[in-house]
Amino acid sequence: MATSRDIRTKISGIKNIQKITRAMQMVAASKMKKTKDRMFASRPYAEKIHQVITHLGRTNPEYRHPFMQVRTAKRVGYIVMTTDRGLCGALNLNIFKKMLIELKQLKAQNLEADLCLVGDKADSFFRSIGGSVVAKANHIDNDTGVKDLIGAVKTMSDLFVKGKVDSVYVCYSKFINTMVQKPDVIQLLPVTVSHTEKREYIWDYLYEPNPQELLDGLLRRHLEAQVYQSVVETLACEQSARMISMKNATENAAKLIDDLKLSYNKVRQATITTELTEIVSGAQAIEGG
């Protein structure tokens, strides 16, 4: 049975851990607001550029940029988004589960995959289980910009243009709300444009210099914007998940401290009872003597 001294030591240690988890919760809550603002600010750009590309593709159906070439899939590329740090609940674990399901489905279809890993956790995971890794982009944080992702994006887009992969997807954590983040997979390449969708209005832009050159530039910006959006979504998910995880850890520490205090009081009471019994027994022995 643990002594009262042992229990006091445990309580002291858990209180120190509780201070750390509470501080991490507050830091994550502060960072979460910044990452959410950044995420919401970038969404309209990604959506609008896709809208313009869709319109350009519909009004110029005879032009096919290399990014729009649809081929029979033989090899697939994935950009896997994770965090650099842990202590954010099951956020990264859910991404890995999603990717393992994707890779299992590819294997069932006799397809192979090339991986571009974004974040230290993805690097560590696939280094342990193996995989065809063609590019990496580590040290992803709140200061990460498009320029930090261009190398990884270009590697995957070049593989697609050269025909070494027939499609490219990104697997990332999608921000639903502060309490809910879910893994999602979206297709980056080929960029598909629906020509059968009904349009309410028939209109067109005035292009300078011409639609083809504009579409070439927009498609690359679209690819970079989609990858960047995936990064900021994942960062927002990271801070939300860490805040919730640290909040749960702080509350669990408080419950554990209460249980240990109860155990300490029981041990203390038993010790006092034993001491009183010894005193009474000693007094009776003296009186009897």
C-alpha cells in the first residue's frame, strides 16, 4: 500500500503536469484564432480561381492544358498533409488511417502510388512502414507560405506532365468546426471541367493576351492555391485538436488529483487510527501493570 508521502509526491507531480497542459491549452487557443482567420481568408481565393478556370475550360473546350489531360490510371500520386508536432489527439492518426485505406484500395486495383510528404509526422510514419516517397516538405508552421510548398508541388506536377503518374490527390485534415476535424482526399490533377452542367447565364470575359496563356498561368496558381489551402486547413485543425486534447488532459489531471487526495485522506485516517490504538493499548498496559 502506498504511503502518504508517496501519494503527496504523486499529487505534486500531477499538479506540475496540469500546469503544463493548461498552458498548452491556452497557447493553442490563441494560435487557433490566427490559423482560423488565415484559413477563412484563403478560402475565397481558392474557390474563385477554380470558378474562373471552370469558365475558361467551358468556353475553350478545344484547348487542353497538360494539367487537364485525363488518362487511364496506372500510377497515382498523393500529397500527404500532417503536422510537425504531436499532442493533438488523433489528428495525424486519422490521416494515416485514411491513407492506408487509399493505398489498400490501389493495391486491390494493381495500382502503385508515389508520395509527397508534408510535415514531420508523415515523414516519420512512412519511414517506418515504407513507401515510394518522391518529395518532402518539413517544418510546416504558421509562417509557412506558398513559396515553401512550391518545390513539393512542382515535383508532383512534373510527374503528372511527364506521364509518370496519372492523377494526383491531396490527403489533409479538413476543418469542420473547433470540435470536429476529419481527414479528406481531394483530386488535384487532372483538373476536370464539366461541360454538361447547366449554366444559368451565357457570358464570357475579355482576355489579355489570350485565353490559353491565361489558363496556363491560372492552372498552376490553382494547384498551388489548393495545396496551400490544405496546409492552412491542417494547421487550423492542429491547433483546435491540441486545444481540445490539452483541455481533456487538464480535466483528467484534476480528477486524478481528487482521487489521490481521497486515497491520501484514507491512508492518513488509517495512520491516525493506528496511532490512537497504540496509545490506548499502551495506556491500558501501564494501568494494568
